[in-house]
Amino acid sequence: MESIVRQSLLYDFYGELLTEHQRKVYEDVVFNDLSLSEVAQEQGISRQGVHDLIKRCDKILCEYEEKLQLISKFQKTRRMVEEIQNKTCRFKETKDETLMNEIERISNDILEL
């Protein structure tokens, strides 16, 4: 399951950088759950060709993430925003001014990403 989530994130962030043919085959296999044979027949290529294309796309998408780190930055920012939300709720309950300082620090960290 984790692999599918990872593939989905990679594709969401970098899928547009694949060729139209790569996107079609990748979507059919990974997201539409078609078999390699079904996609091969539809695309007029061999089953092995489909398998190789999926592996190549996975590698390409992973290389984009290694270089650009967009998913990592997105996930880090998301965690920081969740932390801000939690601290904001706590502030509303306690009126503890130190929480505001922490929120400001986290906000500045986000802006520096």
C-alpha cells in the first residue's frame, strides 16, 4: 500500500514531466489496475515493454524527487502547518503568549523553505 501512495505522490508532483505515452501506460497500470497484457495489447507493444516502461517511469519520477525535493518540502510544510493549527487551538484555550512565539517561529521556518 505504501508503494502505491508513494507512486501517487510522485506522479501528482512530476507526472506532467513524462511523455504522453508514458503517462497513459503508467496511469493504466498503476491507477486503473489494468494488467500488463491488457495495456500491451491496447498500446501495440509487448508485455515486457510495458513492464520496462513502468520501471523506467518509476525511476524517472524518483530522480525528479531526489533533485527537486518537492514532495519532501510539501510534507514538511504540511506537518508545520498542522503544528501551527495545534498551537493556535492551545492558545485559544490557554492564552499562553509563548505559543504565539512558537507559531511565529514555525511560520518563519515555512517562509524560508
